[in-house]
Amino acid sequence: MKMPYSQYLKIETSAGGVTASPCAFVRACHKRLSATGRGRECRHMRHRWIRDGLARLASERRYFQNVMKPS
């Protein structure tokens, strides 16, 4: 399951921005889940969704570091 970019931005913002730790990002993801999404039957989809968000966080962090490099 892919995480939509708009949803990623909301989670990233609540986690502390692009410099948020992966742990803080996962915590913010869990806060956004519904009761059904937290259940055991959705575990596989939930993990894929969080992994997609973590991959996007790493990508955004690399981009941010390249842009903010001192010249």
C-alpha cells in the first residue's frame, strides 16, 4: 500500500519535519491510524504503508541535505 504524498506531508509535519527520526515518524503514523488499521488483520498492509513512508522520508532527507549544502 502506497502512502499518498499529502498524507505523508501531514505525518512528516506532526513528526517534526524532514529531520524527524524514523522512530518519531512511525509514532506519528500510528497516531493517524484508525482502530481498524491498528488491528492484527491489517498488520501486513500497515507495515508496507509505514515502510513506504519511511522510504519517502529518507528520500526527502537526502534531497534536503543536498539543497542545504553550503556552497
